[in-house]
Amino acid sequence: MRAKHALRIAATVLLVSLTACEGLQSEGADADGFEEKERKQSGKLFGDINLLGGGSDEQTNSGIGVNGFLWRASLDTLSFLPLSSADPFGGVIITDWYAPPESPEERFKVTVFILGRELRSDGVRVSVFRQKRDAGAGWLDANTGQSTSTSLENAILTRARELRISQSGG
């Protein structure tokens, strides 16, 4: 009987408290101009960071620590792989394991390192990891060869050049 009485009192207090809040005026969620800030930052990832270079000078990448063309080109080139992590400040992109539909008995993982703020041929390094399924349904490491990493680096560099040309308009 006492528990019922205590429960009724608690419910009444809660109801009175909520009713008292009804008359309060609250400021809009946009009191600090958030929508205006968001509108100004549209087209940019992470606010003021422009991933395709810093305007007329490609080496002033507005906040990211690496070349914006190489960064975007790396993401474009690896877009068929699931991303595990991407750090635009440190210039590291790590994919998750991916098994191509045409060869489900092997899987690949890629790590890209963007090494600087300049668009240079030695500004990107790619590591490719490959595993094959063994008879016990486990995965064993397998070689990929240096040509696989070099081919991916060349594809990234080609895409970065395309992005730079398209941004400069010529």
C-alpha cells in the first residue's frame, strides 16, 4: 500500500514539473547562426578544409596536412574498396578487406600514405596486402608483387593530375 502511495506522489511531482516547463520560452536552435555557417561551408568536408587544394596555390591546402589532389584521387581510386579509416591530416587511408566476386578465395587490403603537400610522383605510397583462403577455411598471407602497389600509385597520380587540370580549367 505504501509503495502505491509513493508511486502516485512521484508521478504527481513529475507531472507538475513537466507542466511548469510548458510556459518557458526557449531560444531557437539557430541562435548562433549555425545554418548560415553551414551554408557557407557547403561543398567542403570538415568545415574549412578544401580537399581539392587551396585555391590558386595548390600547396596551401586550407588545413589538411597533405596534398588535396592526391587525397581526393586516392579516395576516388579506392572507391570500390570498403574504407576502414581515412585521416586527411596525417594522409593515411586504410581499407578493410575486400574479396572480389570473381575470386572469393582471396582478399585484399590497401593502405595509402600521402607523404606531403606537393603534387609529386613521390608524394604517395601504396601497400597492398593479399590473403588466400586455405583448406581449413582460414586466411594465409600471400605475395602481391611490387607491380601491384606501383600500378595503384600510378592510377592515383593520374587521377590527381586530372583533378588539378579540371580545377584550373584547362
